[in-house]
Amino acid sequence: MSAKNRKRRKNHLNTKRAVELRGISKHQQTKKRVYKLFRSKQKAGHHETRTSITHWRLWMFRFVALTIIPIFLFLLLEITLQVIGYGFPTNMFIKCKLNDTDSYCNNIRYTWRFFPPNIARMANPFAFSSSKSKDTYRIFILGASAAAGIPTAISSDKF
């Protein structure tokens, strides 16, 4: 060990002992070092200005962080799932081919949106052409019991 290293080691040990005797914690030492560094930079002409966040910017950040970002993430998740084809079609009518003509058929999974698959109700099977003539109107009445007028159906005892 050279003389320089011995001297450094001795100074380091003396400093450590002095700190222990004075009872200054490591946190306080670090705080003092940071303060000295800050003061030396100020004297050297380094002026760091710290801007505080205004009240409305803080609330704007909170609003964006709690609403806009989650909405964006769920939208991204939804688009990703649609692109990879996850799930099943939820439309009442799905395109199908009957006798080499384009048609619409009933979707057997339509009610899975409302009921678990084991108790899901199914509509009576149907199919109709996807193209229609100009003078044709299509009227759809969905709901078997409600369309029949239940619980006050015409066939009840009142009439």
C-alpha cells in the first residue's frame, strides 16, 4: 500500500469514527452532500428552475390517467380480439348459402349473449334470400311470446 492510499484510508476511517461519535445517520450525511452539491452549482452559475404543476394540469393528468387511457386500452383489446377472430357472431341473422344462393339464416348462438349456452333458447330455424325485389318490404318481429301477446293473448278466456 502506498503512502497516499494509507493517508486516504486513515482519513476515511477518521471521518467514519467522527460521524459515529457525532451520531449523524447516513441519511443526514447524504442530505448534507446533496445540499453542498446544490450550493456549489448555484455558486458556479447553474440555475435550475423547478416548475411546479398547476392545479388544473394535475386534475387533467388524473382525468386522462383514469378515463382516457383505460378506454384506449379496452378499445385496443377489442380490436385485437376482432382481428384474430375470437368469439362468435352476435347478429340475429348470419350469411349462409342455400342451394347456391346467398341467404340469411338464424344464428344459433344469438341467445348466448343473454343466457348461458346450456339453457339458451333457440329460435325456430329460418332462412330468407339476401337479395329482395324493389317492391318487397321485410318486417321482423322478434320475440315469440311477446309477439304473440302473452300474457294477454287473444286466445285467453277474456275474449
